[in-house]
Amino acid sequence: MTHGQSSSAKAAVIDGKAVAAEITAKVAVETGRLIEAGGLAPGLAVVLVGDDAASQVYVGAKGRKASELGFHSVQHTLPLSTSEAEVLAIVEQLNRDPAIHGILVQLPLPRHIDTSKVIEAIDPAKDVDGFHPINVGRLAIGERDRALVSCTPAGCLLLVKRVLGDDLAGKDALVIGRSNIVGKPMAQLLLQESCTVTVAHSRSRDLPELARKADIIVAAVGRPEMVRGDWVKPGAVIIDVGMNRIPAPERGEGKTRLVGDVAYDEAAAVASAITPVPGGVGPMTIAMLMANTLTAACRAAGKPEPKF
Ligand code: GUN
């Protein structure tokens, strides 16, 4: 080590915002191509039930991005009192609408609505969230090319490949969290890339030891700064899906800040690359939603689909 250098190597920061901007730029170009080739502009319908503040923000961002890219973008905003039958009727109407290629029902739904029933009502070809059992199953049997894949894990995989290249074969990957939206599809994607995949969860024994073996860690548990620096193998790549708001009294009374599932400073001193929170995985989710909607539109038009 030369004099004056820090004793702790600093990981490269994976700029999810920049990668997401590249993806959406490609979606815009390919959308132009699809329309020139005689296809329809990709159409995205977002359905929001109730008045959850966070959901309103997410849905607004999705709709704005779709319009910005020249998509046909519609939003159905329904009151909390909307019945399950009414939501199902809207999904059916969107399934039949040839101008709509992607249907996204924002989760969580109010408690009186059966989420599985609604997801299963969506035409799998329009299921741009990748939550329908048909799409989950296609991913699981290795038919990713015919599936639509959950946006957040698809974005995480792209970020990993930005750092390690396209060939991940033989890497030890640890996915922390087993949700249907992130953990499980993430594990399937990494398995498809021939990684040796471990899925850890709240009942796993000795998580730090599992983490120390991993070349790739994807943390998606929703526990603020759970993954510590001494859990990380030197040179590992860390993808932090966590978005946890915690009190930040140092910023003033009642103030909060956003942190991931990884203790960033500690982990960044050991890892080779790490996603920040915010600005890492978050922006990739919307970018992949746009990519999925374009993919669905290309398939509907019988045109070749771009690879992301
Ligand atoms: N709520 C939180 N994340 C998501 C998501 O990826 N899709 C949908 N539909 N709802 C969500």
C-alpha cells in the first residue's frame, strides 16, 4: 500500500440510476422501431385500489415514465370500497383491450380483496409484474424467453452482470429473503445463470457464515442495515433491495432517512461493488417494467423483442 492510501479499499458504487436511464433510452428507441414496423405503441394499464400514500407515489412514477417513453398509458384509480368483483371486471376489460399490453395491479391490495385471485385473472401475456403462476412457472422451468419476469429481480441481475460480466457460472450467490416478488424469482434467475444459489430467510441458521461464502449477495428482507461488514467476503458484489425508513434525530427532531438492508459503509469497505440506497435497485424496477411492457407489445405484434 502506498503512503497516504486508505487502509480500507472502497467498493465501486453501482449506479442504478444511470443503468436504468440506459435501459429506458433503449426502450424508447425500440418502441420507435416497433411502431415503424407496424406495431402498436406499448400500452400499460396501472390499477390502484385505495389510498396508500406510498402506492400512489409508485403508481404516479410508473405512469409518468410510460408517457415519457411514448407508451399508451392509463391509470385506474379506485376507492378503498371497491369490491373484488369490480377489480376483476376491470382486469377482464383490460385483458380484452388490444391497446393494452401490460397490466399492473399495485400491491398491496385492500384486505377484502384476494390478491391471488386478481393476479391469476390477469392474462399471463400482459402480466408485466411477472407474478402470475404461469410466468413464475416458466421462469422456474428455465423458459425465461417465454415468461415475463418480476421487475426488481430482473433489474438486480442486470446490475450484477454490469459488474461481473454475462458469465456468472459457478458463482456462489446468497439471496436473503424469500418473497414471491423478489427473493424467489431472484434465486431462479441466478440459478438459470448457473450460480450456486442459497436462499436464506428468517429461520436460517448462521446467516453471517452463509454470507461470508458468497460472491454475490442480494439482500431483500426489509431489515435496516442487517448485513454487516464482517459478513462480507472480500471482493463480493452486493445488491441491496432494502428500502427502510429509520429515525434520523441527527437531522432534526422527527426526521427520517432511507437505508437499505446492508450496513453500507461497513460493507463497501470489503465488497468490490455495492448498490447505494437510494439510487441503486429502486430506479431499475421502473426501467424493467417499461422493458417488460415493450416485450409484451412486441410479442403481441409478432415482432422480434429486444434483449435487455
Ligand atoms: N408493490 C410493491 N412493489 C410492487 C411491484 O413490483 N408490483 C406491484 N404490482 N406492486 C408492488
